[in-house]
Amino acid sequence: MAKNKPTIKEIFDAAKTGQAIAVNATATVYSDVVTFDKHEGFAIFYQASSGGTIGLDITAQASMNGTDFADIGGFPLIHNDLADSDLHPKLLPIPMIPYFRVKVVGIGSNAATTKIRFWLSY
């Protein structure tokens, strides 16, 4: 009996220059935009790496036109004060939005070498 397997999609950096998104010190960076053509639940997996200390806040952002993004009110924070290089899953509610991206902010003593990767599972 065949089982349904989730679709896994890696989210790249906004400039599409590579898989890992660089978050230098206290920079604010954004992932590439993901479009949803159907509204199903999804999970996001993420993993940071660094040659020093990791300190990141990660939030979800939405847009109705693919250009003007804002934090999603009432939407759960993906991770507050991420400080390790473990692989983390986060189940997110069904997005009734056409465009989604991830906002990452370096906090505290986050090292200039910090990078993070994201995968969507839906």
C-alpha cells in the first residue's frame, strides 16, 4: 500500500545565491518568497550553523501581492532566540495567504559567520 509522502522544498535566500542564508551579526535578512496555490497545513524545518555564537529570531511574513510583506498577526513566532545548530521542526497553521517568506534577525552576540537553512514540508 502506497503512502503519501510530504513534498519537501528548500527555501533559498532572497537573492537566490545559495542554499544557506547568511545572517551576519545583527543583520535582518529574508528568505526567498514561497507561493501557495492551495491552502494546506505545512511545517518548516530549519538549522543554523556558525563558526561562533548563534543568536537568531525567526518570524513568518505574509503578503497579498508578493511585494509588500509584514509579520503575520496572531501567527506563531517560528523561533525566539535560536542558539544551537540542531535541526528544528515547527508545525505552522494553514496559511490563507498567497505569498510567504521567513524573516531572520541576528540578535545578541550572533557571529558574523552564522548561516541558516530552511525546508518546507507540505
